[in-house]
Amino acid sequence: MSTPRRPTSGSVGHSPRHCLRRAIPDPPPPPRPNSEDRRMTATTDAVPGPHPGSGDRHRDLAAHVGRRVGALQSAYLADSSSANASLARLRRAVNRQPGSDPAVWQETFDGFPTSLVGAGDEPSRFEYATHAAITLFAIHQQSQRLPMHQHGFGIGGAARRLGIATDSSEAVLRRFQTLGTSTTFDETVYHARALVTQLRAARIPLDYARFAVDLADVQDVRRADGVRLAWGRDYYRIGPTTQPADDVASADTAVTGHQN
């Protein structure tokens, strides 16, 4: 199978805090999908019917991503030069296929559970989700001295906080809806990257272990609508008086990973 074509975007910069209240423009549309794109919900990695052991695999995925991201985050916040280099490599690999860049094998697959490994030459949906989640975290944590991976911060709630923090709720909601209606996994990662860049500027964290499970399930025809339902519920569950900066500042700044 040929390597999926992934849309590229420019380098991610650091937005100063005084710009946070400007309206957030919609990002340019990604390239139109073609036959080589990884179609959303096309792969289930299981026989027809209920997923055998899917709960165990979800736990394995969340634990692995939480462990890898937590270790990178702790080392980066401790001013580790090797962690800084690792995050830079991960940012460059965000549009790559899982396993195609040897420079990030260790960061993404060290200790990877055998239950999540794909068959043959094509990565499993869990491998796609792992690579996407960890590389997106690297973008999110760039130049931040607060932990951008924190347990309990779902993508819907994070998007709602972003709209409140920037007085751009309508623009953020449109972007979030575009993420939810993506038809290929490449599009999902593209729109997630745009959202993560804005979350970083507003210092709003995300639970990357939880997001990795979402990214795995949104590729599965039997689970994709459930993921979108959860995202919508999460977006509208958060109260309108939430103060994102206070939430982050009061959180434990020594977060090391996801707790199941």
C-alpha cells in the first residue's frame, strides 16, 4: 500500500499572550482527499462484530501514550536538552506515517504494547493514533513552561475554553466542528494540529492519553459516531465562567502521565 499523502502546514510559532483576544481565523482548507488518503472508519483491525478485547486495548493505548508523553513532558520541564531535541524531532514528524521516520521510533514506540501492533506492513489504527497524539503533544508543549498534557482535559472542553479565552467562540466552534466532520484521518490530524496550536497559545492543556483513544476510535466505523457524540457533549458540558489560565495555573505542574 502506498504511503498516505498528508497535508503540510507551516511551522508553528509562539503567540504572545496579548494576542489571545483576537478573533481566530479559519485555517485554509486541507488538500482534497484522494484515493491514497487513509479513509476515516475504513479500518477496524478486528473481525466483524464486537471488538474482542477492545477495552483492554483502549487501556493499553491510553497507558502507553500517557507514559510516553508524561516522560517527555517531565524531562522537558526539567530543562533536559535531550527532551527538547526529542520534541523537535516529533514536531517534524507530525505529517509522517507511523514508523516511517526512524528518528522518532523511540519516542513513539518504546514499550509499545503488542496488543496494538498492526498486521503486515500497514500500521494499525492504534499505531496511527499513537503517532498522531505524541507528535501533536510535541507541538502543544513547544515553548511552554506549564504542562500541556493533563489528565481530564478532553478535546471538547479544551475547545470551549479556547473560545472563552479568546472571545472567539464562534470561530473556534467552526474549527472544532470541522475536526469532527473530517472524512480522512489525514484531515483529522490536520485540523487537530490547527486547534492544538491555538490551545498552546492560550495555555490550555489536553489529555493526550484520552485523545489518543479518540483518534483510534474515530477511524473505526463502529465507534466514530460515538467519539463525535462524546466530543459534542464535552464541548457543551463546561460552564461558561471557566477561567482557562486559572485552571492551568492551579493544576499540579509536575504531571507525569495519564492515570487510568
